[in-house]
Amino acid sequence: MPRIVRILALTSSVLALAVLAAAQTPSNSTARKTAASGTVKPAKAAAPHTSLVTVGKLARFDVPTSMLTVTTATGDVMFTVSPATKIQEGSKRLGAASLTADAGRNVRVSYTEKDGTKTVDSVRVTPAATPKAPKAKKK
């Protein structure tokens, strides 16, 4: 019986030491303080690059400011168009200035958002419907 008591005492001592050792590891605030002193640099988490999509009607495009406004079911959404933005109507590539003539057309905008600014990656303008020729009446 005394042997079991010694084993239990030894086991509980080891567990207590493990808990104390875990409590002694530096927290994030300590790591930041150490980094500020110049001894350790904390790893910075990379911001995820997420592409978002909005579908709606093109309300307007302002060429001087490169601001695109799309009317969605929840209201108007404003985007910044960059020189790298891909703009397409069907398979045809368009320039950003051509968006001014496409007001009222359906668009699909892929964009990224950072610090509240929505930057457009691509715009797909729904091709204009081609008028169908009237069918000839059979006699």
C-alpha cells in the first residue's frame, strides 16, 4: 500500500509541474513586448485574399474618378476600377470608358475588399439582346 501512495504522489507532482510549466510560457502580449525590444520578431499572419461577387444593374461609371456604381437588391454599391480590371461583354474585351454607355445593363462584378475599399478584379456585362427578325407568315 505505501508503494501505491508513493506512485500516486509522484504522478500528481509531475502533473502539477506540467501545469506550472504551461502557465510560465509567455503570452502574446509578452511576445510583443519582447519583439518591441528587438530580440524576437513575431510572425505576422497573412491577410486572406478573398474574391467577392456582386450582381446587379450598372447605374453609372465615372471616368475621372474610376468609380463604378452598381444597383443591387440591397441598394447601390460603389467600386474602384483599376487599370488592371478586366472588362468583358460576352467574349469581347472592353475598355473602362465603354462602361459609361452600358448604364442599365446587367453586370457581374468580381472584387476584393480591403480597408473598406472595393477594388474590381473583373466586370462581365451581359451582352445586349439582338433583335430577332420577324418570322415570315405562312400562307
